[in-house]
Amino acid sequence: MFPVLGSLVDFLHALLMVGWVAGLPLLFLPRYRRLARAYALYAVVFIVLNQGSRLFLGECFLTTLSRYLWEHGSAPAASVPGEWFTVRVARAVFHLTPSHRSIKILSEALIFVTAVGMLVSTRARRRGVASAR
């Protein structure tokens, strides 16, 4: 049961990460204002939870939860013990093993793009409201 839950946490983690990265273009497309607003809220929550857990745990809380579940199951762990989820996914999908430093740099770049996109989206929304008056 624990390995199944660990797999589900890993799958959810992957979906949340893909949702964050795949949704970034919405912030730059003024046509989808409501969807962009919903995505912006999601992105802020995602980033705050991610950065907060990195600050307090040294890694994403979902990675910690998944490891706990895998370690308490009877099946062997699906990954190297103590390895970040992002490294495990990159190894499984691309057969590459990125360093923790490169993952941090990439995540900071994506956070920056998210912030710029939110500014662009907010400005476009404000222009739309001002022109409607």
C-alpha cells in the first residue's frame, strides 16, 4: 500500500510541476484573462509552497512525503534514497542526472518568468479595465 501511495504522490508532483510550467504562456496571452487569473493564483500558491518547503525541509514537501511512503513500504524504493523528485524524473525520462544546483537555477528562472508574466497579465488587465470605462 505504501509504494502505491508513494507512486501517487510522485504522479501528483509531476502533474503539479507540468501544470506550472505549461501554464506560463497563459500569463502572456491577454485573450484568456479568467484562465490567466486562475493560473496566476495557482502559480503563486505553487511557488510559495515550494520555496517554503525548500526553506524548512531542504526539498519539496512532496518529495519528503513520497520518500517517507516508499521507505515504509515493503517494496524496494523506486529511486535513489534521498534524491530529489526532479532528478529522478529527469533520469527516468531523459536519461540525464541534473545537479541540485542546476535544478535550483532553473526553478529560479521559472519563478522569474512567472513574476514577469504576472506583471504583464496585470498590466494588460488594467489597460482593458481602463479602456472599458
